[in-house]
Amino acid sequence: MDAEKTQLTRLEDVIEKYLPPNELLKVKRILFGAETPVLNIAEKVYNLARERNFELRAFRFPCPKEQLRPARLVRVGVIQNKICRPTSDPIVEQRQSLHNRIGEILNVAMMCGVNVCCFQECWTMPFAFCTRERKPWCEFAECAENGPTTLFLKNLAAKYNMVIVSPILEREPNSDVIWNTAVVISNHGQVLGKTRKNHIPRVGDFNESTYYMESTIGHPVFETEFGNIAVNICYGRHHPQNWMAYGLNGAEMVFNPSATVGELSEPLWSIEARNAAIANSYYTFAINRVGTEVFPNEFTSGDGQKAHRDFGHFYGSSYAAAPDGSRTPGLSRIHDGLLVVELDLNLGRQVKDHWGFRMTQRLDIYGKLFTEVSKPYYEPQIVRNFEEKKSKSKQ
Amino acid sequence: MDAEKTQLTRLEDVIEKYLPPNELLKVKRILFGAETPVLNIAEKVYNLARERNFELRAFRFPCPKEQLRPARLVRVGVIQNKICRPTSDPIVEQRQSLHNRIGEILNVAMMCGVNVCCFQECWTMPFAFCTRERKPWCEFAECAENGPTTLFLKNLAAKYNMVIVSPILEREPNSDVIWNTAVVISNHGQVLGKTRKNHIPRVGDFNESTYYMESTIGHPVFETEFGNIAVNICYGRHHPQNWMAYGLNGAEMVFNPSATVGELSEPLWSIEARNAAIANSYYTFAINRVGTEVFPNEFTSGDGQKAHRDFGHFYGSSYAAAPDGSRTPGLSRIHDGLLVVELDLNLGRQVKDHWGFRMTQRLDIYGKLFTEVSKPYYEPQIVRNFEEKKSKSKQ
């Protein structure tokens, strides 16, 4: 693939390759925060990942011990992957190929001891919304509770004792309304519930409002055996108040399954999910798909360019950020990958005890302000110097 | 000074020194966004800065032309500096020495064509709040409207045709209440108004709640001849909703005058003000003081360490971020500096037209949620699997 030749594999690799060790340490501290040591995973597991042609990287977020609470260690996995078949193939084959691909990666996640695993946005399909075509892409939508993908994963979740977060295109059975949804399956194989995309983009290739509306089911947090989790789907990462809502509802880990391309968003990628981890004292996981997806019919990107059949390179680079602002290196910009992170949920409260952002955030005044601003005739608090204006207009 | 020997001067310098040109370009794009070209400043001005022993750096944020609106070019200056005298010197001399220092830097800012200039937090004094002593530090507090510092700057503002943002420790004349305040002086030398710190830290050396309370005067935006400006003082940068409030009131540029040290916050520094620029489609300016300040009496940092007389190295690194997520390199981590940025205010609306975050932000639901959460018995939206819990407890 073209991208694999011209694209940078990973920013961190370049820095590590060229910087002398002493400078590297300082630069990494400023860029990435406290060190995230490599997590020990058996060599045979790495070999299996290599055989299956995906990158496996594993890190630890260190966390001090407490006196009263035992450590609550959790291993989280996030998976980024390309689509496996041309977008013109029959839908059932495209979907099956992705089920197979995720199956083999998830199997390695299990060997890494992963407790909670999340995939990329709309993982069972190409990100076809750039086409503005409803056919055949709407056929990928399926029932959150009983669709083929959920049934497939319920099995694996129980077998692997793993909570699975599965972002899919959802079709509501009775209304046929379509949603951008994440299904949360418990480690006993039960559907705990679902959450939906709260903020829908209307930008460039991401005119997704053609397909689905904003969620009406709030900001649910799912209590699992491995901590309280929430899912902020894709474009919601640009909205700090959305991240904050999950924190207010008690999330300890927030996944951000995404699909986004280089020219549009890459300089924002390393900022937003990490800022959310800092501002809300929880763990965040930014997950982006990878590769280039080519569609049967030409479409516009709404950017004044000629019609074309792909919308550029999904740059992967999935990463995790901790409440203290540190982050792991990213997965590759060009390859499928599994990122495994061992973390202690206790760090969230420790950071709250240290920084106190929840104590100092004055939610009441912002609740009032946001409500006022939403009204039709909000008068912004602008200070104008009328005296100066007057004397100026007299000149 | 010790720090000058052991500290890294600037992250960007290290990367530029070691990376080959082709890799450097790619790494910089991912790390910093669209390139910020160097702004042309006469060599004699650089020489003057060198003579006066501070770093001068100047950049441009590029912005496409529009058909209907002419470009609204503005030059913004931010200044970071060390204190000039030992903290045990008479207060009037400490303050005078800082007036002199800022005077000579501001003079160079004028030569650079700066239209709006902002200094660091509490710029007329050492950041003495770590001591928890009220005496003599409260004596630095002065009247926002008519104190010696404001009188000094009103003169310069009119003379230089420059809007000046002056963060000081304020004493209210009638009540003797002390505030952490920024005074905004118009380019005609009039006090446009003031704004106060909205979020007060209680962390480590920054137990500032000993000295002043949270602002009660909202999130004012100041309409000036060079654009609408707001000031988010220091610790407010950790609160995304605070940044957002200034945007909702129409800010096009938000200054973040700060005082913060390495071990505490440095990995957060490059994230927060930049995330705010992205989320709110405005320009942000993160300004930190520089150097190490030693106090007459020992104090605790509230971190279990021995009592000591300084609280580490203020790491400077002041920078500017644009609505498109790009940022300038930072000023030095160890030297006084003036950063000059030429920008086009039009970029804010262009980015809003492109990304549409204001359109998609759904403020009404967050207004309601934040208000609910502020009430005494908010029930978080948590999904629990009671069936699983029951069967588990039976095991």
C-alpha cells in the first residue's frame, strides 16, 4: 500500500532513533509525562502477534500504593485495524472478514491478560459515510442487543472473561432508525447496555449527520468488574464538556473509538484525549482505525477538490493517557495493532486528591452559564469602552 | 544559576538539532500542526533584545484570505521574566526593578509592532504564596484602577498605542480584600476593566486560597481595537469549562498568565492551552514565569518533604496556539523572553465554519447536567447489571 511506503511509522520511533539518551529522557518527560514502562508479555505471544501480522505493544502506568485500598490493577486492550476486504465485496463477507480479524487479535489480547477491550468506531464496516450513499452501507447496521456482531462477541467475552466494548452501526429494530453506538458486553457475556455518539460531525468527509442523529440517552457509565467505563465516540473528543459528563457520572476509564484522517486532525489527536484525562482525572484511550479505504463510487470531500474514491490515510496512532497526564507511545500509523496497558484504577482518586480539579471546578456557575447561553437572546459579557468609542467617533 | 546549567533550554531546539530535515518536517507537523513561519523583525531589534539580555522570538500564524472580510492582522506579545531582586529586598525596590525590566522589554515589543501585550501572573512580585505568610507579601497588592503599576502602564499603553494586560495582586480599596487580577488597559491608556482568577489552586506550593478567593465577576471579554480578549488566569487552564466560558462571551484571544513549576505541571503545559484553542476556535497564549525564587523563611510544599526556601524551577516555555490547533515553538525554559506572534483574527471564524464545534456542542444538555450535578443528591447515570450482581453474590 502506498501509505506504508510514504507514511511515518510512529513519531516516538523517530525521536528515539535520533536523540542521545540523556536528551531523550528530558524530551520524553516534557512530551509524554512520567515514564510508562514496558509491560512484560511472553515472547511467544509477541511471536503469535507477528505471525498474525499485527503490532503488539504493552505498557504500564505506575501508581503509588495506598494504605487502605488495595491496588485495583486492570489490563486494558485497544485494537486498531484495517478493513480486510474491498468495499465492493458482499456485506456479509466484509463483516465476516472483520469478525475473523478481530477474533484473532482478541485471542492474543486474552493471552496478554486483558480485562477490558475496545475496538475502533464502526469496526464491522468501512467508514463509508464519506460517500453520502445510504445503499448499501446502511445494511451494515445491526441490532445492538442481538445482532450477529453482538452474538459473536458475547461468546468471546464469556470465554475470555473480558469486558468488550464494541462500537457498531446500530439499527433500532422497531423504528429502523440508525445510530452510531457502542455496545458494552460484560465479562460474563451479557449485554450491559449501550451508549451512543453524542456529537455528530459535519466536516469534510465526515458528514455523518446524513446517517444518524445525536444520542438522546445521555452519558451512561457502565459499572463492570474491572472498573467504571464510558465511551466517548469519535467527534465527541472535540467537546470537553462531553468528556466531563462521563467523569461526573463516575467513569474511571473512557474509550474514544474514532475514525479520523491525517490532514484533518492529526495535530489534534495527541492533545484532546490526553487533555480529557488530565481535566477529569481518569484514564482515556484514543483509538483510530488505520489504512486507506477505497469506495466503488466517487464522492466529494466538501473541500473544493475533485471527486475521488478514498479520503486519505487513517493514521492509527492509538494511545492511552493517565489521570496524571502521562501517556503511552502510540500504536503504528500504518499497521494493525493491539495496545495493552496495565493500570491501577486507584490513580484517579490519587490525582483528584493531589490536584483537586473536581473540588475547584465550580460546576454550578457553568451549569447556569451554559443554560443562559443556550437561550435565544443571550447577552455575552463584553466590556466595551463607550467613552473611547464616543470620543473616537467625534474625531 | 543552577537551573541554567542543568535544565534543557527548549524541547524544540533538541528536536531540530538531531532530526534529519525530512523526518523533522513530519514530526513537527504531528507535534505542532501547520508550520508557523518566522516573522520578519529588524536585526537591530534582535540586537537590542540581546543587549537587554532577553530572548526575542517572532512567528506568524498563516490564515487564508476571505472574499468579504479584510484580514484583521494583530501582533500579540507575551513576556516571561525572572524577578530582578532578592525577595528580601524592600518591596518598593522589588516592584520598581520589575517595572524597569518590563519597561525595557515592552519597549522592544513596541519596536516589533506589538498591538496587544500580556505579562505573567502577578508580574510585579515574586510568587510568594508558597510561603503562606501574609507579611510582607500582601503589601504587593495594589489598586487595579489607580495603583502604581497601572499608572505606570497607562502611560506606556498610550505612548506605544498598545493594549496591555497586566496581571497583578489586587487590593480592593474599600474592603482591603485581595484578589488575583488582570487589568486590561486600552491602547489609549484607559483602564478598560479587570478580570479575576476564577479557579484557585490548593495544591503543593500553590495554596493560594490562603490569599484570595474565586472571582465573582464572571468571564468578561474586553472589546479592544485589536480584537476581543479575555484572561484565564493560571490554574483556570485546568478547567475546560472556564476556557469555554470566555469563548461563549466572544473572546478571539485568551491569555493564560501563569506561574508553574516543572515537576508539577510541565507535561500538562503544552496540552491544556492548546486544547482550549482547538475546542473554542480562538487563539490562546500560555505564559509562565521563569527562574527560581528563593524566600527568606523556610516553608513546606505540602508534599512530605523537608522544609525549604524555594519551590523549584519556573520553566517559562510560553507559547501561542491557534484555532486550527497549530502552535508556535515555546520561549526558553530558562531565560527571560518576548514572544511576538502575528495572527489574523479571521482564522477563528474560518475554523468554526470548517469544524463547526460551536454548532455541534449541545450546550443546553450540558447546562442542565452541570446544574443537576451541582445539587446535593445528584444520582450519576450508572448502568449496573443487577442480575449479574445477584447471581454473583449467591455463588
